[in-house]
Amino acid sequence: MADLARELGVSMTTISRALSDHYSIGPAMKQKVLKLAKKYNYQPNRLASALRKGKSQLLGIVVPYIEGRFFPSVVHGIESAASKAGYNVIICQSNEDVAQERRNLDILLSAQVAGVLVSLSRTTRDFRHFEKLRSRGLPLVFFDRIVEGDNVNAVVLDDQEGGYVATRHLIEQGCRRIAHIAGPQHLNIYKNRRQGYLDALREAGLPEDESLIVYTDMVQSQAVDAMRELLAAPNRPDGVFAAGDYGALGAQQEVQRQGLRVPQDVAIAGFSNETFTVVTEPSLTTIDQRCEEMGQAAVRLLLELIEADGRPFAPRQVALRPELLVRNSSVRNSSVRNSAVRHPEQERLVEVTAKARKLA
Amino acid sequence: MADLARELGVSMTTISRALSDHYSIGPAMKQKVLKLAKKYNYQPNRLASALRKGKSQLLGIVVPYIEGRFFPSVVHGIESAASKAGYNVIICQSNEDVAQERRNLDILLSAQVAGVLVSLSRTTRDFRHFEKLRSRGLPLVFFDRIVEGDNVNAVVLDDQEGGYVATRHLIEQGCRRIAHIAGPQHLNIYKNRRQGYLDALREAGLPEDESLIVYTDMVQSQAVDAMRELLAAPNRPDGVFAAGDYGALGAQQEVQRQGLRVPQDVAIAGFSNETFTVVTEPSLTTIDQRCEEMGQAAVRLLLELIEADGRPFAPRQVALRPELLVRNSSVRNSSVRNSAVRHPEQERLVEVTAKARKLA
DNA sequence: TCGTTTGGCACAATCGATTGTGTAAAGTAA
DNA sequence: TTACTTTACACAATCGATTGTGCCAAACGA
């Protein structure tokens, strides 16, 4: 900047204001400055700018890890949305460790980020370290693994809706005895998916039969066992909603091993849209978790908070509507089949209602 | 810092030097400062520090995208290694677009990162934008998708070795007619995997038969077609090395559809260790790409460059040794089977030789 | 022509930490 | 006691950009 100022015989003030389009600089001077800046390929020093202004163009992300299908996709969504808004992201992994999570927050604080996006580590039971952010007025948004309560800003998937939609789909395909391969019920996501399943049964007037629900850790092998158990029962199910794709996969493999056909004898739906669900034979019907949209929604919320700049802001919880991906493992009447077409109305966010708040 | 200085009745100089363990500060004073800093929960402002010192504790990453199996894992490795060394990472996606890649570099420059890790976008043919980094003395390391030449620092997987190891494994399992489902040969990775395949054949004294090589875009459907073609030939193969797991998957499905057994009739090996390779029936033998190690190796190299601090540094290319994961799709004699046990010697980096340099 | 407005720009302080240089006090040797 | 070294700390400049305030001159109205 000093060079530019010297060359044009003006002060650095003028340069700075010309570049930031300040009203007190004449258009002629602005042109000259801009041209010279381009010529010299001037790169503003963001550090200096952020130091002086007290706000950087950086957002902090704290995730348990960057692996698997879910978090990378969310991060992808976050980075895209942030970058569009002129922000960059600095990523931290907590490795499912509260202590590391705390350290990450400190680091982000000292990096003077403009806001923080957090998905909680599995071991986080105490949330005091987030108060530090709050006390410094640093905007904070949780996603997926969130702090419960309605005084936080958060974005989650509406798992209950997901369980409901998947189950209703099976019902529409003619299933009347629908089993549920459930996950650990101390985890909200699995509890909610199960509730959605029950909702759909009730709505259709089908009986809620606990013998049709098998609880697993949602790994393939346990699902195989669960399915074997279900098929051994006198009145075997004609449909299965698994609360996770690994569950659905195990179920499908066992069904086929016993010589039954999917979906004709047993229709199957999973949850999560794991990569492998498109390569199985038949491909698995599943629920997409809108990972990217979750990231984008979280960034939108965070940017609102940043723009509010400390002014009172009513905390908001957003629940994303999951998307049913109908594939071959569940389609009996070959009528409707949307492979991956997204309905426009599913793109919008669902503002939290009493039901969605329960999720949080 | 000013608060601490006031409370202790010393200058900020003393505070700063006490915190950074400067020799000219007495141990007594250091203790006092440290204690007070802890008490007030003092967080240094990294921006100010970086501004003054001219170097931040940030590393920049530019990847085509953060999705799929590969890049997230590499990023995972990068973040872990960087964080251990006291650095944080700021992530940018080029979306396979050179213009975006250029913009990302500019942003990282203006963020005053200490170094940059890059995996090229697919559309990058012109590498002048990297010269800008060089001219500013900013350390730069490429990984996976790298700039060719021996005047760059880069970390890659030894794809040729991977092709060789996979093929040799099939030979050891008794295969004598081994087909190759190849990928687009204008991409180095596929070219090298094919070369490794040929190397293994030659070493074993098996004929190189072009009719056993089918070129595809490495998608499942084309692999199915390729396999059908191979099986229709008068002298069908008894083993298949696919240059990608989607190819292996398609091949396996077609083999099974024709009533043949995997691995007894046709043994199969893939490449990439995609998530689904463990859930297929049988599970797929494949080559792991050492994603995490690649990230770690890249960071190590970058840190060396940073520490060299402008002093002459001989550019180095590192080739990681791929790891063969033997699974059920290829094991005929049930003798050896290492599911995922890593041999210690595979952990080390292989410094580039003439062969590996060809890769780059 | 005089007074007033306003457009266009410079001065200088500031953000928070770092560092070369200066200096007083304490310690050491002769 | 004198001369010299070492220890321990303060002063003040600095990194690069931003911004409140102040000033000059041209333009304007009467």
C-alpha cells in the first residue's frame, strides 16, 4: 500500500479508502488506485485488516473427525457457502475428545475467527467451554450433534420425519408387517427414527408390534443376526426399515441368503445414503441426510448472527427435511420411482416447530 | 497483555518475553507472568503476532473438492499432522476449476499462510499461478495430483507399485490368465497402474496379452460390459485386476451373474479401498491408497520447507508405498490372509528413485 | 464579492504483539 | 574502590491496514 501511495503521490489513507470504495474519495482517484493496484498485483494483508477491524474473514469449524460420508459432505457445504460469502474456513478435529474440543475453541478464539460452527464430540457432557465464546460475543452455531435446549442456534436433520417417510413409503409399496432394525436408543438420532417409524404405522392403522423391532448397534453383522431372527418368526415381516444403511445391507444379505427376494418378498429401506447403497444388488432405498444443505444452512445462520453483530438475536433451531431416495430394494409396483430427483420444495428449510424442537 | 503488564507493574515487553520464554527474563518474573496469564485466561492474539512476525501458524490447503473417500481422508491426515505441529489449516476447494484455484491461492496469500498444500484441479494446464507463491518465498507442496517435474515438492502414491503388487498377488493365488480393467490412459494414475500390472506379468513370465486389457472410464456399468466381453472370449481369464474398485465391483457382479464363482473361477482385485469393498459378497481385495499417510507426509515435507525458511532446499518427490488388502474376492488357498494388518515397513516413506520420479 | 457548503484528501492514532537497542542495578574480578 | 560484565527490564519502532478528525480549495448562493 505504501508503494501505491508513493507512486500516486497520495497518502495511504486515500489508497485504503479508494480500495474499499469510501465515499470521500473521488471517482477519478478511485480509478487510478484500482488500476495501479491491479498492475502491481496488490494483495491486501488480511491479518492487518482483521487486526485493525477486530474481525477476520475466517470461520472456525470443529468436527469430531473428517472421515466417512457425513462430515466431509457437511464441511463441503460449509466451505462452499462460506466462500461465496467471502469467508474462509479453518478446520479443527476434536477426535471425539472434549479436551481437544476445548483446545480447538481456544485456538479459534486466538485466531480471531468471526464465528464458529460446532458438531459436538461424543464425549462432551459439559458445555461450559462454549460459554467462553458467548462471553466474548462470538457467534456460534451447532450442527448435527448439538447442545440441547432452545437458547442455542442449531441445524439438525429431522430424523423423525425421515423414519416416518421411509416407513410410509414401505406401506405404500404394500408392506403390512414392517420390521424395524433399530440403533442404540440413547442416541437421539436412532430414537427419533424409531419414533418416525411408529408414527407411520399408527397413521396407517397398522399395529405397533415390539416383536418386530430389533435393537442393534447398527453394524452389518448384527443386522444379519437380527434379520435371521425376524425371518425365523412364525409371521415373518414383508418389509424392513433399518435406522442405518449398514443395517439395511445386513438385512438384505440375510434375506437373499435365505432364498427370499428383495423387494418382492421383503422390501427394504435404510437410512443415511451411504455410498455403497447404489452399488448393492438391488440398490438400497434410503434416506438422504442433506449433508451439504446442513452445512449451508449452518453457515447461513452463522452469517445472520455475525451480521446481527451482538444485537439481540432470538436463537433458532432449524430442522432439515430428509429426502427419501427410492431405489430397487423397495419398489414393488413399478409405478413411481424417483432415483435421485430432488423436489424443489424439499430444498427449503423447515423452521422449528414444537416437534422439531424435541429433536434438539 | 496490557492488563497483565499493568497489574504486575512491568512493561508489555516483559510480558511478551516471559510468555515466549525469552532468555532475558528472570525465572521469578516468568512464573508470575505465567500464573497471571492463566488466571486471566489470557489468549494471545494470533493475528497481531503473525502480523508482527510476518508468519502465521496457518497452512493453506487447496483441493478439488471435499467429498468421496480420498480427499477427506487426506485432509484428515493433514489436519492431524499440522495440529500436532502447532499449525491450523484453512481449506479451499477449487471445484476442479483453475480460476477458482487461482483465486484460492490469492486468498491464502492474503491470509499470510505459512505454507500451502495443493492437489491440482482437473482443468489446470497452466502452472504460472504457482510461481507467484514461489516468488514470495511461500513453501509449496503438491500431493496426489501434482505438477510434473523434479523441481517441485510433491507426495504421491506409487500407483505402479500398486498395480504390481495387486497383480503379483493374483499370480500367487494361482491365476495364469489375468485380465486388466484399465482406466483412461491419459490419467497418470491409470497409466501407472497398468504398467505395474504388466511389470508383474513380465516378472512371472506370463505373456502380455492386449486382448486381456479392456479400457473403461472406471465406472461400474462399463466394467460389467468389459467383464462380459472378457468372459465371452474363448479363453476366459481366471483373474481380474481392475484399476479401480468400481471396476472390480462391476466385474465381480458380472462374473457372479454368469454363475461363476469368485474367487474360485475368477479371482478379483481392485484399487482404492473404497468403503463398499468390505461389504460386498465376497469382500473385495484392493489396494489402499494411504490417504492419511499422504496427508501426513505432505505436512512433514511442508514443515521442512518452512523451517528451511528460504534457504536452498533440494526439491523432493515422495512416493508412498501402497498397501495390498487381501480380502475374499481373491483368496484361493486359504493360507495367508491379512485382513488389514499393516506391516511396519510399509509405514515408511519411499524416497523417490528413477522409477518413482517417472510417476511425477 | 463575501460567506458557506462540500468534495477530496492528509494526519495521526490505533489494533496487539514483537524486537533491537538502551540502561540501571547487581554481581565479579582485580 | 574501580572497571567491567551480566542480568533484567523498559523504550519505542514496527508489522499493514483502518478511521475519526481536520484542513484546504473549489463551487455555490446571494
